[in-house]
Amino acid sequence: MNVFYEEDGGFKAGTVLADNNTSLQVETAHGKRTKVKANAVMVRFESPGLTAFAEGAQALAADIDPNFLWEVAPQDEFDYTDLGKDYFGHAPNPMEAAGLLLRLHGAPMHFYKKGRGRYRAAPPESLKAALAGAERKRLQALAQAEYIETLSRFELPEAFRDKLPDLLYAPDRNTIEVKALESAAVATGLSTLHLLEKCGAIPSSHEYHFNRFLHEHFPRGTAFADPGEMPEPGDLPLAEVEAFSIDDATTTEIDDALSIVPLPAGGWRIGIHIAAPALGIVPGSPMDAAASRRLSTIYMPGRKITMLPDAVIDRYTLLEGSARPAVSLYVFVDEALDPVGYETRVERVPIVANLRHDALDAQFNEETVAAGQLDFPYGRELELLLRFARRREIARGKADGQPDRQDYSFYVEDDRVRIVERRRGSPMDKVVAEMMILANTEWGRQLAEFGVPGIYRVQGGGKVKMSIEAAPHEGLGVAQYAWSSSPLRRYVDLVNQRQIIAVTQGIDAPYRFDSDELMIAMRDFEAANEIYIDFQRGMERYWCLRWLVQENITTTRAHVLRESLVRIDRIPLLARVPSLPEIEPGTAVDVDVTRVDLLGLDLDCRFAGKSVS
């Protein structure tokens, strides 16, 4: 005796070895022995053999049209044997019964299983929806297969073009496009990103990185809405100074300028003048809301995303030949260049020159200062400011004589990059840095003295954080440090400037210690600043790699930092060199650049030997 029985959600055939009424010992055609409950047996038959029976039942099931079977089936729950009588016109024989069971079981859209051998026809609307879904999946499977074939030929499917931003920056693995892309990547041995590049979907590696950042952080684009009306700064007094700024050639947001006026009794009045957009950008205004969302200008080689729109920047930037609203910190110094007093004013400041790094660097450096070669515009003023800056550095306890590290400027023009080394701590850098540290320190002190909150940069125990209460910054060696010198570029500086103006003019400050706006601005800036700095570093790494390709660098000099890590000479690029032997850190070596990946921001290097140059 043979049986056709239900097991593990399917049907099997086997020969009965022992029948114990409630259960049977059965052996399958493959020789496997198993225990089967009696109520799981659907059909008993003597012949044909197990294999022939199973093949015949499968053939019968394949000949049964599930749509026709659904039409003849009763609407209520039924037993398969009753349906078999209507379908075959007679009580089905064992093979017919098994074939019918296989067809019912294999058509879950048409028939719902209600128990052993019992089913119910799906309602018409449910069947219609299920069939439509199945057809949709069939067509999707065909489309996916076609996509895979096209991608594997390194061609971009036409349907991918409108979906490229999502495929590149936010791939949804539930879509057939991403499934096809991943399958084709495996087939071609490429990453999905490099496969898309090879298919022509990424014509510019630079735009890929830039647009990825925009897609995540500026999904609505970088354009500004109408800033609305902004109040005029009022009738401000005109400062009796001739101020000059020092900035990179690409700087448009000129926040700060300097001036020197000799005092009749001896000594000087040094002016630190900071652009005053706080006079026109009112808290809670549309322009303030826009600035509070961006929180900072975002820098990268060759371009930037400004915190404020061009029209607002043009209105407040300290442009040569204009007299612009500014908050000025005047430092009164004696002939020994020690501060003897401070004064803050809100005024219009005449800007007589915008000095630029590229030109000034050749005129104002250690060699020209040591030789007394100061016969260039503002040379005497800069030399005096340098002596004052050095005294301020000593007062902060930071004049340790350690060599200053290299800094780099990136200039991108016509898709070519020029990377210029600049030693941080040069006379020009020292003047600007010390003047800004002094302004941020003194204005932070004034806020604290008047009991007005500000946003401070605090460092203690090696940890840097932001706070609305004054506290020391150990790294800078100052009692407090409130960012205030870049209000065109940083929102916290704009917030602090509002507080400084209020203290200076003797009016109520816009923010109190319990102000939610102050805490929100501080926390949001910290989060955004970290994101922006990471992006800037990534883009600088990109342009360093581009420089290697552009200059056709195949072997380059580098210096060992530790283990397999080196710093490439001439550019600020770190690289892993797995083949680097144990060499003393600081040793100059030559490395072969064997691969540069502009999309993955990576490169492969091989140790070529110790450098002899």
C-alpha cells in the first residue's frame, strides 16, 4: 500500500511499512523512513509506483487551469474530493485526486487553505488584486533582468536617468533598480558606485561629492528666499581711522579690519573692527531664520556655500573704499605695547585697503621684517602689530618656540587645482590670529562683567565644548573666549555680536541666560560645524588626489608618521603604505602611487625606498 500525504506544507508519496491506525511508518522513494499521522494521509493507492505516481500527479496538476477551477469551485468552504467530482465528472481516482490537491495547493491566490484537504475560493476582488500584483512582479522581474544585462554591458538603462540622485546618494534596496545594480556589480566585480561611473552616470567625480553633500544637507537647494526688509543701522558716527583688512584672495565675506592711530601722549590706539550685520539682521526675522538654519559658511576648495546671501554680504562686508557699519574694539597700548585700556564702539569704519595673502606674503615675512624692509603699503603698521601680537602671544603663555606646522591654500580654476604651502604662524597669520583672539577674549570678558550671556568656546582637561557661561580656554591660554569676530560667516558670532552691541549701547540684550534661542543656536552650531568641517576635509582630500592625477605623480616623496602611515610631501595628504617596513617616524621615503580612486577618496601606495633627495 502507498500513500500520498501532507508534510511540512507540501505533499509526498511513500510506501507504508507499518499501519498503527493513528500513524503510519512510511518509506519514501529516496529510502527515507518517517512517521506520518493517519489524518495527514490524503490518498491511498496500490499502483503505479511512487515515482510514476508523483510524476503523473504533477502532470495532471499542470493541465488544470486554476482560473477555470476557481470558476467551478463553490463560494463556500469545500473539500477537495467534492470539487474533484464536479471538475472530473466522477469521483477522482487516486492520481486525479493527488493532481487536484497539488493544483489547489499551488494556487494560493485562487484558493485559501482552510484545513487538510479543505479550501475556499478567493473573493473576486481579492483574486483580481492578487493577479494584478503577480503580473506586476512578473514584469518587474523581467525589467530587473533587463537592467542587469544592460548594466553588465556598462550601459546605463534609460529608466535610471531620472532616478540617479536616489541611486547615488540614497539607494533603496527594495527597488528593482537597486537590486539590479547590486546584482550587476557582483557580476562585473565592481562596486555599485564604480559601475555607475563606468556606465557614464557620474561624469564628474567632483560634482558627485558636492551633490552628495547637498542631497543630504540641502535637499531644497542652496538658494536663499527673499530676506525681507532689514533696518538701516542708523546714524552711526564715522571712525577717525584708516582701516585695512588681511584676507585670502578669494574671500568675499570680509569680517575684520585693523587700524593704528598714534596717541599724543605716546603709545597707540589699535583698532579691531568687525563687520556689524547684527545691526540689520533682527532676531526672528526671515534673514535671521535663514542664517540660523545654515549656521556657518561652508568652505571647500574652489567654491563655498555662504551663510548669508550675496546681497546681505555686499551690504556689510568691509570693502575697500567704503565706510561700513562695524563693532570696533579699541586697544590702548603704551610705548612698550602693553594694553592699558579698552573701548568698544558701534560706528562706521572707513576701509582704505583690502590686503590679500598672495601679494602680502612676499612683502611681509620673517626675512623682510628682520631686514627692516618695510617699504610697502602698511608695512610700518604691520610691523608694529606684529610686535604687539608677539607680546600678546607671550602673555597667553603660547610663545613656546615650537616650529609652526604647514598650512595649505587650495586654488581651483578651470577644473585644475593649485595647492600652495603656507606656514601657519607667519607674521601675517600671527597678526590676524592674535588680534582676533584679543577681540574674542575682551568681548567675552565684557559680556561676563555685565552679566550678559554669550556663546563661549571653553577648553579644560583637553576637552573643548561650547557654553553660555564664561570659562577658561586652556588651549588658547585665556580666561574666556567668545566667538565674535566672524559674524558674516558664523551664526554664533552674529548672536554674540547682538549681545555686545546691547552692552555697548546700554540697552537690553536680546538673549537671556534662560533663552531657548541661545541654547538652540549653540547646540545646532556645534552639530553643523562638525558636519561642515568633515565635508571640507573630504573635499580637500579629493583635490589632493586630483592633484596627483593632474600632475601625473607616480612616485612621490613622503614622511613617515607611524607604522604604515605617511604624509605626502607638498600636499596635505595622508596615505597608507602596507609595504612600508619598520622605519623611524619622520624619515623621508619614496612611495609609488599605484592607484587613485577619486570616488572612494582613496589611493594605493607602495614603498619604493628611503628618499635620498
